[in-house]
Amino acid sequence: MKDYGPETFGKLNAEDYDELHDPGTTAETVELIAELAGDARVLELAIGTGRVALPLARRGVRIEGIDASEEMVAKLRAKPGGEAIPVTIGDMADARVDGPFDFVFLIFNTLFNLTSQEAQVRCFQNTAARLTEGGGFLVEAFVPDLARFKDGQLVRTRHISKNAVTIETAVHDPVNQVINHQYIRVKGGAVKLVPLPMRYAFPAEIDLMAKLAGLTLEQRWGGWRREPFTAGSKMHISLYRKS
Ligand SMILES: C[S@@+](CC[C@H](N)C(=O)[O-])C[C@H]1O[C@@H](n2cnc3c(N)ncnc32)[C@H](O)[C@@H]1O
């Protein structure tokens, strides 16, 4: 999508991110990551407004972050404890952060915010370069469901309330594995357009990106409560290990 860079998500979404982007799984996410991370030095790629990082920090996890958006990080900073989390502003595919880290995670489908295969591969390589030997990299992403598209496009209602509605529109480019979304938010008579390009990958391709970076798949779950990953799973939580 033209004129859409790593910082655009935050510019468009920081203001109402917490209100509109609650996946409903935050408690389970924090629980599993805290368990896996232990007393490790931890890095969250695309830390955002601290949805998961802040509760982790409150539990004593030594967490740091990277994010491309000053606006998202300003929201994190404004919350209690937000000032204490070190955050580097930059593109997670290339950002240089002083490591090493024992555990890195990238959740809520944000790998797919990198809109080319090259950028996703670089993100794995950049992460692997910052991991200790034996360190873990955890990725949460949806399993693409291309049956949602009819004639290469979709329209569906997302949020609805008495004076607001969000309509998701999307066009699928199967060659580049890119879905170009445009969210149309109508609230109290005002209309806001929120574009979001995503480059999806199936789990096997993500495993290959990990392998290219020297990371091996150790575990794959179908949910944050360690549900088994099956052919019917709509998302996966994959844990890679540097060895
Ligand atoms: C869906 S939010 C996820 C935030 C947080 N991890 C969470 O789970 O709530 C996506 C985040 O990715 C950040 N982002 C998008 N592209 C990025 C990139 N190339 N490098 C670093 N951060 C990026 C956005 O600024 C935003 O904070």
C-alpha cells in the first residue's frame, strides 16, 4: 500500500488503540509469557501501548521493547510504570537494540504488519542476532483463512454500537500474500478511514523464515492456554529456539 510505513499504524491507531484492539486474551498471554520467560531478559517487538508488557513488568519480568511508533509509545509512557520500560523507536526488521536477550516475543499478528517476505525474513534474522544461545522467540499469528474472500475481497461489520460502526473492507493479493484492509469507522456522523496492509504467511513459511535465521520450532500451540494446534486452529503460538 503506497505511503504506508512502519510508523503509520501508530499514527492512525494510537488514540483509540486500547479501546478498539482488545483481543480478549491478555490475561492468558501474560500468564504464558511470564512462565516461559522466568527471570530472563525479555524483548517485545512492537510493544505498542504496553497491553502485555505492563502487566509483565508488574510481575517482575525484565522487559524492554521496540516499536516504530512514537505515538503508541507515548500512550505506554502515560500509564503507571510505562516510563520504566526501556523502548527503542525503530523498525523491528532492522532496529539495533543492545542485547543479548534470552526471550523475545512478537504477538497479536504483528509479524504480518511487515508487508513483504523480505522484511519478515530480516525480522527473524535481526531477532536471532539478539538472542542468547538457547534463547526463545515466541510468535503469535493467525492462520490465514482465504475462504473469507469472495472474488478476492470482503466486507464485514466489526464493531457496532448506538452511535458508531466499524466496517472492515479488504482486497486480497494472492501473489504477494498481502491483504489490504481499509477500516471505515463512522462515529457520531464523522467518518475515519484506517488502512492496514498485512502480509500473511502460513505456519510452514514462518518456520522456514525461522530456520533461515538459525531458529528451530520447539512448540506450537493453538491458543494461549496451550491448546493443541490442529488443522482447525485459527491462530498459532509458536516458540522457536536458537541452538
Ligand atoms: C497490533 S499492535 C500490537 C501492540 C502490542 N504488541 C499488543 O499486543 O497490544 C501493532 C504494533 O506494531 C507496531 N509496528 C508496526 N510495524 C512495525 C515495525 N515495522 N517495527 C516496529 N513496530 C511496528 C505498531 O506501531 C503497533 O504498536
